[in-house]
Amino acid sequence: MSCRPFSAFPRTALQILLLAWIGLAASIQAAPHPGALESAAATAAEAAPAGALPSPPADPSPYARYEGSLGELETRLLADAADRQWDNHTLLAAALIAGGVEGQKQLERCVSRFNALADEAAKLVAKQTDPEIRAQQIFDFMHRKILVGGYRLESTDLAATLDNGRFNCVSSTVLFNCLALRFGLEPVALELPGHAMTRLRLGGASLDVETTCPGWFQLRHDPRRQAALVAKTLGAGYSNSRAGREVSPVELIAMIYYNRGVDLLSEQRFAEAAAANAKALRLDPTSKTARGNLLATLNNWAITVGAKHQYEEAIRLLAQGLELDRHYETFTANYIHLHYQWADRLASGNEFDKALEILRQADAELLGADRLAQLRLDVYRRWARRLFQLGRSEQALQLLRAAELECQPAGEILRQVEVQTLADWAASLARQNRHSEAVGLLDWGLARQPDSELLNHRRRTALGGWTAEVSGVVQATTD
């Protein structure tokens, strides 16, 4: 298949596993604009002419921020697609640019290479009037003379396909459609879950063409053998449900962009992967696949950056993702986890005030008010414990009072945190035979929470130790 699943495996046990399907998504959309096919057929042999850029769309794409810096060819390409059809580009030129061709000279060389091959094919089909036979001759020529390097999952780049003959379902579909248009046929691209192919309109009938399978036409009257051939080419696990959607020439180019995004994401080239999917969404705003790929890219980017302790940048990326989709659960889960990691790292370095500040700035709706209060309380608890360790008991007690004022919604949780903090430190003091200090600390806590069984128990223990200590000193003095 030309597209495949990509997983962002967790870097730590607490990180969220994102299993994002990166593939061709089936969704309902209108059929191609009739003028798009006519325009492409009329100019298929020529590259896009230089000239004034078409006006950009009135409403900028919400994904434009990720497109990055565009070269001259891509700028013209995306502007031309504003009306959802190619006015100044052929399908061939658009596919070459989307596949990575950046310079006019390289574009012209690729177009010349295609034209030479098409001229060679013309010798075979010049006198053929039956459109289905003509389609078969073109198809056979394509596999015999061009697609000679074999099927490769990552071979979306049409320029490379023309050079080395390696192909996948997208590049073979684009190439076949370009040839079919050249010879007066009417091809339409089909987008299926995880796959692409061509549908030929033959008068009142249609013929679906699996462009990756060289023997497709020979087996068109034998569906069982056709299915076996597809399985051999694409893998035994592939299932062609035929539940595809017809896509316009502009939307077909979007598939090239989001296929490139898959490869870039697998290489952790996140900015480039985001750019590829953003361009796909400029061409096909309703593409669920491109949008899902972009969201997965932002999430995986944030995870990777967060693993390097660049928490501010990671959270910024997740916040951008949440602007696109507030209900994307993986963003929310990682938003919570990254705040936890960041606060924990700061608190572990005794930067308690900074930890509290980043938690105060966090989105309470995303984190949840109770969870956010618990995280702040945990920082306060660790800070108070540190102050107790430094012998600054009064400051520690003041800090616990401040926690009560700031984290009032926590209610019972706050009381439990305070009780546990005081009880733990009192026990630590008692182990150091500082019983009087332990009793004083517990008296302060009991004045606030007189019904606490834990504080009362610890006070009795500390008082017993203090009494024994005092008795021992008196006895020694009498002797």
C-alpha cells in the first residue's frame, strides 16, 4: 500500500501512546469539477507557464501557519488551486511540484521526459478507436516502459518514478491519469482507505483500474484472479472494499502531499511533515486523512520535544493542536502529562515557585480544576517538606496556610495533604529525638484540624517520647 500506520511510541512509561492511522481515508465529497478534467486534458503536455499569480482565497487556511516558506513553484501551485481546479497547471506539473520538484528547469526536464514517453506510447494507440482497448494499451505501456523499478511503499515522488521506475499506488495512479488524459480518456482518481486507484469513465459505463498491478486488464474478466494479484502486489492483508470516493485533480495532488508527510513524520522531520499536511489541507480542506496526519504530527512533535525537557515548546505545540481540535483526546492527555513532568522537574530542583507558576498558567479546563489543584498541592507539600528539612518550620507552616488559601477548591484533599505533611515531619523529628519540636508542630496542626486521628496519634507518640526523654534527664541529674 502507498500509505501505512505510524505509531509514536512513548518515551517513558507515563507518556501517552498515540497510534495514528496514516492512510487514505474514505469520506463523502462531491465529484470532481467537470472543468478540471477538461482544463487538464487541454494542457497536459505543457508545464505551467510563468506569469501573474491568481488571487489567493478570501479566507486563509487555518493550517497556513504550518506551511512554512514556499518556493515560487509551490506558491503558484497553491494559489492556482484556490478555485478547486487547475487553471494554470497540468495534472502532471502539479504532481511534480507537490512531489518535491523546486526549480523550473527540473520541472521542464521532467515534463520533457514524460512527453517523450507519451510520444512513444502514441505510436501504439494512434489508430485505436475503442477507448477500453486504448486504455489497456496505455496501461501496458506504462508498466512495460516506465514502472520498471517495482512497487515501493514510499515512492510517491513522480519525478523519481520517471527516473527510476519505482512506484506506489499514488504515483502510478497520477501517471496513468496523465497518460489517459493525453490520449483523450476520462480518468478520475479514487481514494480508498489506505489506497488509491483510477476509475475510467467509458461513455455510460465505468472501469476501475488497479494501477499498481501490471496484469490488471488481462484479468479484468476474472475477479478472483484480480484479487489475488492485488494481494500479491500490495500484501495479503489488503482488502479492497471499493468504498472509495472520487477525488478531483486538485484533491489527488493533496494525496501526494500527505503521503510525503507520512515519510517525513517517520523520520521525525516534524516541521516538514506538518507543512506537507498543511498544503494537503489547502488543496483538500475536507481531507480527514491530512487533518488526522497533521494532528498526529503535532502530538508526536510535542512528545519528542518534551522528552528533551523543552516543556514550554512542547505545550505550545499541543496548544496549537487544541486550537485545531479541542476534542482530540491525545492532546489533552499529553497536555496534562507534560505539565506534570514540567512541575515535577522544577520541584525536584527546588524551583517550587516556578513550578507553581507554570501550574497557575495552565488551562484549568483542560487539566481539570481538581487535578490542577492536586498538582499545586503536591508542589506545596514538597516545598513545605524542604523548608522543614532546612529547619525553617515557621516558613513551612506559613506555606501550608498559603496553600489553603490558593487551593480551597481541593477541600478534603488539602486537609489530607496538610495532615500527612505534618505527620511525616513530626515522625522525622521524633526519630532525631527532637520530641518537643514534634509536639509543638502537631499542636499547630491539631489547632487547625482537631479531629485528625493521625495527628492525635502522632502527638501521643511524640509526647511519650518527650516524657521519657525528660524523665531520663531528671533521673540522671538526681543520681
